[in-house]
Amino acid sequence: MAQLSTLGLLAHVMESPKTLKIAVTVLGVALLVSLGCLFWMVRQIHVWRDTVDTVAEQAGGQWALACFRADKLMVYQMDVGAAETNGMPIFSGRRDGPFEVWLYPDYTELSMQARYGQRKVIEAFDAEMRSMYKHPKFYRQESGQTNSTVINDKK
């Protein structure tokens, strides 16, 4: 039997209806499995980003609230050069209105996911700090304080 070239093998498969059906079925199943895996991976990335965004928003908001209640009006800017300062944020010497601008270290050697999370925390901090400055009456009072009229209500 002479050797079949790739084209000859393909022509042989196309002539045999049973072999063609099996090949189409196997390729169809492989395609569906591949698309299912792709969909699952895209969904996992979407869920991961939603989770990181939610946690970063909460962490940045609580951090901003603590700074605001300590009368520290500041915003952060991610900066690659700030990483040379032992990883601590440093004051840039600039102001943005009433806010001091601090440089937050941006480590380029970290993974994309870690940098994304840090960036989202800083964005949430800045947004919450600006919101607190615009509406201070909603944020000045510590949570858990009782109203004196409620305590003296039993006369």
C-alpha cells in the first residue's frame, strides 16, 4: 500500500461516511468542551474582579474614614519611584485643594492581580476621602454613640 499524503488521508476520510461522522462528532465535542472551558475561565475572571472591587472599596473606605476622623485630609497617587522608600507612602510636597498628595508605592515586580487590588484600594480611598470632605456631617460622628435624650428618657 502506498503512503498516503495528508491530502490523500483527508480525501480518504471524506469518502468514508462512517469515519466522517466520527471525526465530525469528535471535533464537535472538542469544540463544545473548549468553548465551555473558555466561558468558565472568563466567568472566573469576572467573579474575581467583582470580589476584588468590593473588598477594595470597603478597605479603602474604612481607611479613608479613619484618616478623616483623625483630621488627615490626604489623597494618594500610585508612584513607581515611591517603592524606594521602604514601601511606605511619602508626602509629595503637593496639594490638591485641601488634600495633601501622598505617593503610594507601586511595585512593578508584583503580579498584575496584586497591582490591580492595590490600585482599587487607593481609588476607593481617594473617592471616599473626597466624598467625606464634601459631606462632613455624615462622617464626623463615631458609630455606636448614644443620644443623651435616650439615656435621660426614664424620668
